[in-house]
Amino acid sequence: MIGQLLRQLGLLSLLCYQIGCFVISSEQKVIGTYELKVNSTNLTLDIFSNHTFIETVRESGLETKRVSGHWAWTGALAIDSLYIPRSIVPQELSKLSTYSESDHSVFWPEWHFGTVILPIFPDENINFRMIRTR
């Protein structure tokens, strides 16, 4: 009886894991508007179905910056020229001389309990979070 209960709990936890968090495998599910907020820096990323994007960066005390470009689905989301300001980059990375604020980026979008996220710096829990679908 205890063995059967443990098997059922194991199956339930596996089911919850698969429903709760997984990597997205369809480009249609990544189309939408995302936000990322770290301290006084706000980024908005609009991903459109025509394979273009617009990013808006608002940093306290600085002019709003807009970046646009193209994206492709390669089993992951590949975005050209995404702008990630140093103000949100983990300290260890921002000190590297090879770090560039504007660069080609590849993300493996994830579904986290009803929300699509684009992990930027997952170890620091810095992610774009979808706020609107298109």
C-alpha cells in the first residue's frame, strides 16, 4: 500500500513538473510583448510574427533607447542586435572586456507555470517575461 502511494506521488510530481516548466518548441508561442525590470532599468521587447522585433530600453536619468531588428526560429529564438545594458548585467560578466551591450542573442524560451520567459541571466533570475501575446 505504501509502495503504491509512493508510485502515485512520483507520477503526480512528474506530471506537475511537465505541466509547470518546459522548453518551448514552437515559434508561434514566443510572439508577444515581454518585460524585464532590474532596479531602475526597464526593457520592453516586442516580438512580431513577421520575424521583426522592437526593443525599448528605459534607464533612470538616460534617454529612452529603441532598437529594432530581425529574429529567426532555429529551435531556439535567435535575435540580432538585442541591447542588454550593463546596468542589468551580473557584476562578474560586466567586468569582462569582451562583453558587448548590443549583440546577437540566442534564447531557449521556457514555459514557467503559465508565463513564457526568455532567460537572459538565469543564474541571477534575470529574464524577459511575456506580458502580452499577439
